[in-house]
Amino acid sequence: MIFAAAVLCALAPVGVSRADEVNDAGVVRLIAGSILYHDVSDLWSGFRRESGVDANFEVVFNRPSFEIFNGTLMPNAGGTINSGGDTSKVYAGVVWEIESDLGPFFNVGLGAAVHDGELTTTQRDKKQLGSRVLFRIPIEIGYQFLDHHRVSTYFAHVSNAGLADKNNGLDVLGLRYGYRF
């Protein structure tokens, strides 16, 4: 996972300009907090076993970042805590964002998450995630207003991509507020 992010960052400068040369706002680009519905059914993972609400906090960094394919590729890191004692996680990766001067924005990412959930279990109210480190794919669509404030719908999926015997996966979906520096 980290290798894939490093390859993307290494290839990005070829034929593109570095976004951090344009943006002198400092190291942190964005801080965001979310309230998320935990283990949503009928999405990527397909079924629900765990419960509760997740509180999520994330930081998106300006450096290193690259302009690529009409968007900006940036590193991110964050964590999610489950209110019901089910799976919580910390994560890091990259997000690629397209934004409009009119306010709408879209981003998608790729990274790795380390969780405290079950690897294998016979409990019917727990997911079997198969490995401690999981792939993480976030998707966000929203609107930026008053230069710095953002609201969005946020989705993230974690799973081991079938690399372990058990791979139930886990989806979260909810609302996010962000402050962009």
C-alpha cells in the first residue's frame, strides 16, 4: 500500500507541476471532522454486522502534493473511533481532489488503515476483517463556501482485498465538515 502511494508520488512529477510551489499556505491544507454511520449495509461490503456511530478526524497536507490529471494529489492521515466498541482505525494515504472555483469538489483516495477489530470470529455481531492492516478507499463530494468552510458527503471502505482468508470489509458513510487553510 505504502509502496503504491510512493510510486504515484514518484511518477506524478513527470510532465506535471508541483502544487506546493503554487500553494504557500503551510504544511496543513485541511482539517476535517465527520459523523459516520458505521458498517453500512448494501454498499461495497454488502452486509452489516457492527453497530454504532463513528467520529472521524482527518488532516490533509499540502506537501508533498502534485497537480495531476486536472486535480491535486495530497497526503492525508486520520482516525475513526466507533461509539459502540466495534472496529476503530487509524489511517494514512493519498487523496486526489478536483475542485471548482464555484465551490463544488470531489476527491477519492487510496491508503492503508490499521484497526482494532476482529480478524476472525464466530460472533455474529462482528466483522471478520482478516488482517490487521487493510486497504482504505475514501470518496467525498461536497461544497466549499466562504473561502475556507466545507460540507460534504463522505464514504470510506476498508478491506484486505481478498489477501487473507476472511475479508468481510467495512463501509462508513456520513457527513463531514472541513476547514481549508
